[in-house]
Amino acid sequence: MSRYSEILTTYWGYHSFRSVQEEIITSVCEGRDTLGLMPTGGGKSITFQVSALAMEGICIVVTPLIALMKDQVSNLRKKGIKAAAVYTGMTFDEIVVALDNCILGNYKFLYISPERLASELFQVKLKQMNVCLLTVDESHCISQWGYDFRPSYLQIALVREILPRVPVLALTATATEEVIGDIQQKLSFPQENVIRTSYFRENLAYKVFHVEAKRQLLHRMLQETHGSVIIYVRNRRKTREIAELLREEGESATYYHAGLTNAEKDLRQKEWHEGKIRIIVCTNAFGMGIDKPDVRLVVHLDLPDSIEAYFQEAGRAGRDGLPAVSAILCSKNDLVQLKKRVADNFPSRQFIREVYDALCNFLQVAEGDGCGNMFEFNIAKFVALFHLPLLQTYHALKILGQAGYLELTDEQDNGSRVFFTLEREELYHLRYLESKLDELIHVLLRSYSGLFSDYTYINEELLCQKMSMTQQELYASLISLSQARILNYVPRKKTPYILFRERRMDSKYLIISQEVYEVRKQRYEQRIQSMLHYVTSDDTCRSRILLNYFGEETAKACDICDVCLQKRRKEISAPLILLQNEIQEKLAEAPLFISQLVAILSRPSEETLPVIRQMLDSGLLFMENGCLFPAKEIK
């Protein structure tokens, strides 16, 4: 058994690697920069986790998925492996402690969000770490030609300069040939080194249904499906509405989107994962890092705007290798709306400048200031104050990010925090305090340390249990203590951040280059057209269309998608039509008894008798006095 296999067995309990996992691990451990292409659910995390455990030092993992990094850090710690994470929303002290632990604490993994890479603190601390591997997860985000380009990923080049001799492992589940080349160029691979496995999923049937009455078809599909189900929609409101409708129909369903609290997300994901809830209705916020093997059906009620996004979401079905279906329910209006997304994603340059000016005023950033500053940002409040359309404003901010002026991070969940403003001795001399408030103070002091020196994150659910309070009662009590100036209470809130990468300037000097605007707009239109081709094609295997898009030109037909099944039905029916025509022609000459007809037909009786019965049942033939007569001509 190789040392890689020993690590796999020791920590994960598996006795063999899947697909190209060991090939990727071997390449990285031999010091070669490597790009690993594996489908969703293919076990990408195993490749860098086993590699790092086989090497001396710590592995830096760059990923935009904060929920995923928290989940992986938790799982690694449960296995006795030291891991830490640094991401937007953490306090300065929390970041310093995490980075110092990685320098001095024999940690094996540091997960970090890409926007943190450029900070001076991180770069100073990084130079003191013994780094053995740099892993870039979701590496398609570094390519400006990818469907989910994130400018912050370009900061990885700075890390490579600091760690010139450390091998890089780039991982992705969705990359076209052009993106594959761009990833390696952006990460400064000395030579091309791509290890891939086919994206072909022999157990997954891709289907497209062109229907206007989606609810009726969805109901029938759910009735016919035994197992877990994911239903994707485009907005948060629809997740709740669809889940409620399904529950009214007697289904076990819940919903999931980025606007839920972490506790709500964790509970719903856990109940679905454990099979307590069968159906989860969600936006694309759900699914990253989710490895539930027995998903039998994935349904898209709204059209994704790219093959890459669809392929990743569809691939969450049937990871156990058993038959599964990924279906798109598509109406005529969906096709029209998909084409309109181009205008929403690429508002005019003038509008982009207006958004930039409004943003700087909103955040009170003076001309010449702002570079390197990060601000909490409530986009709903922003668009309401300046009377801006939400969707176009969001994409205007994204374009400003691609142009290098600022970065809009994903929405982060900042937990509730408490800091005592009174000294410990002063607390003991408080008088006329309600008993519940007094008890809460004592519970806080027993449960947390450091409350007098800095803000400390608290677990409100746990406090509610200890105090036998509802969430609302606890909130009111903490507000009362805050108003009494006993402590400062910062409630949990979800917010994105704006990071300024350049000083504020007069908007007329903003440079939105052709590469950032026209070229990206053209490529987005091409992705839209590829998605439209996929859903409107009725003569090419669905799986083959998807695989060809990702460069697998020799992909074979799957034989289980709706197009392949329709072709098979036509192939089966062609001989049947010929036999029916032959029967009609013989009977047109003269009525015949069944035995006479079977004797003169070109096919054996075991083939002709079932066809004659079927023609009688369907009214194509009729019988009188034992003789067969044609009812009408077969077309």
C-alpha cells in the first residue's frame, strides 16, 4: 500500500482512490504545478488534503466558498487534523490569531478567501509559514473567460511571488479548453500539466421538457421519483413559494437561499441530508460542497444562463452511481427572458459611472481616498436611496470590479457579538436589575471569556437553551443591557462588503476597457446561445452537447436522455409502420382471415400477430364474420 493510500485509509476509511485522484496527488507531491479537472462530486478535496498530509508544512487553500471552507475545517478538525480559515467578516484579532496558529501551531491547512490575499498582514504572515502546497479551488474563477470570473483571484499571482518554489494545485469541475489554458497562464505554470477525467455520467439522464404548465409536470415527476430531490429557481421569493405549494400537496419540502441565517441554512441542509426532508427548493446558493449521494432528481424550473452553471448543478444528481435524472422545465417565456439577461448584465457605461458616483457618496468616500478600505454594504438600501434598478446596479458593481476599481464580496453572515463596557467589579455592585437580566449576565460570564477586553461572538441559540428564552426574548434582554450601558451588543447581520482597490476618482476618468465590457459581453451572449441551443435542440444527445462544450469531441451518445429515447422510439416504430402498411395493402386487395393474412406476410407470426391485435384495438382494422378489413390508410 502506498503512503497516499495509507493516509486515505487512516483518515477517510477508503481503501482505494477514485478516478484520477492518485494521479493528481502523485503529480503534486513530485513538485509539479497541476490542473485537476474532475466533475462535481468527483472528490476534488481528497486530492489536496491527502497531498498536504503526505508533505511537511501547511497547505494554503484559496476558495470563494466560505460555507464550504467552514465545513471542511470542521470536518478536518473532527479527524484530528489542525485547520484554520480566514475570510471576510472576521475581526482583526481573530485573523491575527488564526495566522499565528498557522505559523507556530503545526497546522496543516489554512483556508483563505481570495480578497484576503492582497492584505499586507496576510503577506507578512505568509512569509513566516512553512508552506508545502498552494491549492486554488474553483480555479475557473481566475480566468476572465470563465463564467464566474472574480478579480480577487488575480491576487494569487502575489502569493506565487512569495512562494516561488511551492507547487500549485488548481481544481475545477467546469472549464472549457480556452479557460483551461487561461488558468495555467494566470497561475504561471512553467509547463502545461492537465490531469482530467471524462465528464460523462452514464447513470445521469438529462431531459428538457417544453411546457407552459410546469406545476402539473413537476407534480407528476415528484410522484414518479423515489429519493431526494433538488429544485433550482432563480430568486429567493420563488424558493419559499414553491416549497409552500409542495407542502400543500403533501410533499416533504423546505427552501434554501443566501438570505437565511447560518442556523437556518445548517438545519435545513442537515434535515435534507439526513432524509428527514425529501425536497429542497433553492437558488444557486445551495449545492457547493454538498455531497449527498442519493439525489435521484434535479429540476431547473428556471433556465441557468450558462452551460457551466447548469452542468455543475445537474451533476449533484446520482452521485451514488444509480440512475438519476436532471430535468429542465422550459416555457416560451423562459427563452425570451434568457435573451433579455444580456441587457441586465451589461448596463450602459454611463449607467456604470452613475452607480460609481452614487456608491462613493453613499459610503462617504472623498475623491482621492478609499484605496484599500472595506465597507459594509447594504445594496437594497443603496438602490432605494438613489432610485436605481437592483439587477443592473448589481452588475454595474461587478463590472467596476472587473475593471479593477472595487470588489463586491458575497453576502457574509456576521454572528452576534458582545463586549462588556463595565468592569467586572462594577457588575457585582449593580442594583435594581431584573432577575432575568442578572441571570443573563452570569450565563454570559460563565460561557465566554474575553468579554471585558474585546467583542466576543456569542451563540444565541445556545444561550436561549440555557436561559429557557425565545430568540425574541433574548434579543430584547441584550438590547436592555446595551441601553443600560452595561454591555455593547452587536446583533447578527448578513451583509456584503465593498473593497476599494483604487482611490476614488472623477467618474469621467473611469476606464471600462473593451476587454472588460464588449469582449465579456460577447462571450456572455455566446454562453446564452449555448444554453439556448442545449434546450432547443431535438436531434443531438443532451450529454454529447454538454461534453462537446467542455472539449470532449469524441463523446458517445448516452442512450438515456430525452433526445436519445425519442430516436430509439422512432427506430423501433419504423419497422412497425412498414409492417402496418404491408397489412393494409394485403387487405386492400381482399378481406382475409387472420391465418390467411399471417401466411402471406413477410414477417413471422410471432411478430405479426401482436401488430394485428394492436391495429384492431386502435381501430385501424375491423373484423366481420371472421375476416379482417382495413379501416383507413396508414400514413
